Amino acid sequence: MALSCPSTLPYSHHRKISTTTAKTASISAISVKLSSPQNHSKLAHHSSLKQPPLSSIFIKHPEKPRPPRSITNNTIKSLFTGIVEEMGTVKQLGFDKDNSFTMKIKATTVLEDVHLGDSISVNGTCLTVTEFDTASSEFSVGLSPETLRKTSLIELETGSLVNLERALSPSTRMGGHFVQGHVDGTGVIADMTPEGDSLWVKVKVSRELLKYIVPKGFIAVDGASLTVVDVFDEELSFNFMLVAYTQQNVVIPLKKVGQKVNLEVDILGKYVERLLSSGFVDSIKSS
């Protein structure tokens, strides 16, 4: 989503929490804390997270060659509706240990039935709950370097509000559209213009993403399911309108022109592109 849940970011937050003896010991320690009635405020007693040396986040260490990833290469393991359940507040973010970037968020609704390993969408990014404390209404997620490079989460700071949504359960109403929490990229707010009690928002995007965006189609902006109004190919941008209710329940109106937003385009467009590029249509015609 951090370490993120399965996502194009690059699905690093859904890797197994326990891959080494040291990590297994760490998970065991967490389990003991959770089961101990004397430790309901474990997060509150943690020392403050260190402010991150941001330059180190973007250092890519040598790794084995791997095939290039495509925007159409998605594995669906968690789904969201894009209907924001609440706005949480970033309490801390930084390195809690060497090479481990953690964000702690204060929230209430998304913690009602939370478990370790659950997926929560934070500004449209599917992330994995690594710790939580219902008594103090806080939970923590880890963020990989690739997540920070790919999304707008790097712009967050203590006190920032974020859109939150739990992953779908079998009984959830489908109020928005299918949102994976796989951020395809970021856009930049180019204009915000009020009209009555509504708000027009125009977002500038890359040409690679714009090809998947169509008028009256779905798009997830910072995890909120929205309907595209118009697409401006010459300006490499699109717009949408927020009604008064939506403005009060998502973080987009709190941002300023020039700030980034996380974008996830409608997966249907990516599937169509995949089918066309694979020669599927030609094979049907020739059969």
C-alpha cells in the first residue's frame, strides 16, 4: 500500500514480516506486548522517532538485475472503495531503527476491528499495520524507500491530515469503485476554483498516466474515489469537482496549488490496454 501492502510500490509492504531470526524475535516481542494487559499503551511509551535524513531515502543500493515493471503489472490482494472513512493525523514519522522508516497515525474508525498485518489505505497508498494501540487511538505503518519515491507521502509532516480507509470485507458496501491502493504516480494541483459551495480542482499529470484518464471515468485522488469531469490533453491535466460534503471529509481541499496528490487510475483501462497489446483482439478476429 508499508512496509506497504501489495502495490506497485513495489508490493514491498506485503512482504513477510518475518524473514530472519532477528525479525522473528521482534514479532514475538510485539505479540507479547499485545497480549499483556500491562502494555495497552505500547505506542505511547515508544521514544520519539528520529527525524529522517531524507537524502538517505533516495539512495539506491546495488541489486540484482530484474525485468522492468509495467504499470499494468498488478496483483490484487487488497481492495478499497475510495470512500474515505476518516481523516487521521500524522503523529510521528521518521526512522525508528536503522533503515526502517515508520509513520504513526492517530485515528479512531479504522482501529475498530484492526489486526496486525491489516491493510489500510493512507492517502490512497495501501499500507500494512505493524503496530497499534486502541487505548491511545494510534497505529503505525512502515514505508519502504520505493513507497516514498513513488507517492506524495514524503511531503507529510507531523500534524498532517491523511485520508484513511480499511480494506474491503465481504460485507462492505461498494460505494465507490475498485481501488487497489497501488499508487500509479503523483499529480500536481494546478488550480482550485470555488463555484458556489463546490470546488473545481485541476491536476497536472504525466502523459503516461493521462492516457488512462477519461471524462466521466473513475480516478482515486489521495485514495478518494472521484469522477473525472474533463481531460485536457494539451495541458496534460484533468479536473474534478468536490461537493461541500466531500470537501469536509477528505484532505484535498486542505492542500495548495503546487502540492502533490497520489493518483490511481481505473484498473479497467489498464486491462483493456493489456488485452490490446497482447494481440487478443487480432486473435478473436482471425478465429
